[in-house]
Amino acid sequence: MADVADDGAVRRVERAVGLRFASWAQHLVVIAYLLGAGVTLLTAAIGTGDYAGLLDPGLERYGDPKDWIPPLGPASAWNPLTWIFGVARAVALFIAPLAILGGLVGAAGLAQAARVRSRRPTVVRLAVGTVLCFALVAFTLTPYGASLHNWLLD
């Protein structure tokens, strides 16, 4: 009998850790997209002085987006800022599949949390992350999101 009760407690802890990991991963994807796309776009607008291009980004306005990745310190493999902006740029390039995956994992986690009583803060974080991931998917399907993504791909 004691083994069965302990096994249930272990499963609850494993589920809670999985839900927390999924919610934090969702939020990291959203933050990385904002860094990879938003900061690059903002740096290009400030660098060229063409603030109207924020509403219509493209090669004709800002040129190559790789020229506008924020230059913070030496660009070496040992500089952590190079890695942060490099990974954020990679997330911005692959945002559609990452956001879809994050939304589906979040929806599955919410379905699991509905069946099993989970901690409320974890479920709220997971719900917010799921909504944000699906909002990013919807954003990339808009004409503005598509033009921003096409500019980042060039």
C-alpha cells in the first residue's frame, strides 16, 4: 500500500515539473522572438532614421537585417551577448513551428491539468504561455508579420 501512495506522489511531482518546464519554455520562445525580431527591427529603424519603416519593414528600407543585429561587445564565440542575440535570431526565423509546438504542448498540458488538480500559478502561467504562442502564430500569418519575417529571412 505504501508503494502505491508513493508512486502517486512521484507522478504528481513529475507532472508539475513538466507543466512548469512547458510554461517556462513557452515564455522563453516569446521573449526570444521579441529580442530576435523586435530589437533587430528597432535597431534598423534607429540606424537609418526611417521610423516609418517600423510599419512596413523590408529590404528596400533597411537593407540586410544581419547588419542591424545589435553590436554589443566583440563578436566572438566567448561573448554571451553574441549567443543571446544569435539564438534569438534563430528563434525569430523559425517562430511559426516553434510557436505552434509551444501552443500544442501548452494545450495538452492544460488538458492534463484539468484532469488532475494542479497548482494554480503553474496552470495560469501555462495558459498565458499557450495564448501567447497562439498569438505569435496569428501574428506571423498577418501581412505585417509576413513582411517582418520575410525581411528577417533575407
